[in-house]
Amino acid sequence: MVPFKLHIILIIISSVGFLFILNLIRRNKLELKFSLIWFFFSLFLLLVGLFPNLSVLISLLFGIETPVNTIFLIVHFGTISTLFSLTIALSRSHVRNKNIIQEMGLLKQEISELKNKLER
């Protein structure tokens, strides 16, 4: 069984995290598409904190010896999946920036060629 203290910590951390994410979205500091994974993650931790038998059931389903290890595994999986989604977003931004820089270079070259033609 998962200690009662851990359930209280899960409830507090997931609630504070959920409210923090909502506040960031409200102040336009975080886009909704990036916050969805955090919402699901905090909601799941809140459910595990509120319903202690849920972690026991998940442990039995996956054959994990203790429910605490299941919670740590889920937290680890959530962290890895968040990092992966952010890596994908960063990669897309990098490609877009590269394309914009290349277009800007071509436009600068065109402008300088037009200036040279006008000066002649």
C-alpha cells in the first residue's frame, strides 16, 4: 500500500501544478497545445492521490511489486513523454527558423541587386 503521506503530497503537488498551468495559460505565457500533456499528467497524479487503490490496481496489471514504484514509473514516463513532445516542437521551430533565415537572405540579396540596378 502507498503511504498516506505520499497521497497527500500527490494531491497537493498535482493541484498546485494544475493551477499553475491554468495561470500560465490565462496570462498567455504558455500555449494550450503545450500544456495538454501537463494537464493529463497532473490529473492522473490527482486521481492516484485521491484513489489509493488505483495505484495498487495499476501495479497488479503491470506486474510491479509495489504501488510506490508504479507511481515513480508513471512520473518518469510522464517526464520522458513531455521531453519528447517538447523536442518535437523545438525541432519544428528550428526548421521554421532556418527557412525564414534563408528567405530573408534571398530577399536581402534581391534588394541589394535592385539598389545596384537603380544606382546605374
